[in-house]
Amino acid sequence: MEKRVKLIRKSLNLSQKKFGDRLGLKPNSISSIETGKNTLTDQNIKMICSTFQINEDWLRTGNGEMYTKHLEIDNELSIVINEIVKSNDKFVKQFLNAYWSLSKENRTVISDFIDKLKE
């Protein structure tokens, strides 16, 4: 199971710290799980599956698909959306609503601006 946890983290392009942050675990705990020093608790398994839309049967046994079948959108986007909903951050929700109400040209301007901020 530890190899599958690492595979999940790598497929999401997350460091052990970022992966752990989303689960409420420290990076050394993630490292210990991935190396087999610590075993996953049922609570951790359920948290990984719900946070990252992972098929629990696949995580426990390796059978089936990694991601849940109903997930058709980009998994990383799904994670971000889940975090926004859980946080109940009014600003982010207002921003997203305002962004989607803009014309395509104005959304492109905002997108270009955000890309420049990330540089």
C-alpha cells in the first residue's frame, strides 16, 4: 500500500509536505508511510481517498482504477474545488463568480496577469 500512496502523491505532482498538509500530516509521517515504516490507519486511508478522489479498493489492494470512476475532470482541479468548498472562503467564491461572469477576452487578461504573478 505504501507504494500506492507514493504513486498518488507523485501523480498529483505534490511534495511530501504539500501532500501531508492536505491530509493534516507532517512530511516525516508521509515519508514513514511511503517507506513502510508506518502503516496507514483506516482514518488516513479514508482521508486520502476523500481528499484526492482515490478508489479505496485500489489503495488497499491495488485492484481497479486509481481514481474514482465519477471523476471526469482534472484531479488537481477537483482537489482545489474541494478545498474551496471546505474553507467557505467568501472572497474566493466571489472572485470565481466574478471571473466566470467576465467575457472570454477579460478572462484571458486575468489569466495572463496571474501567470505573470507566478513568475
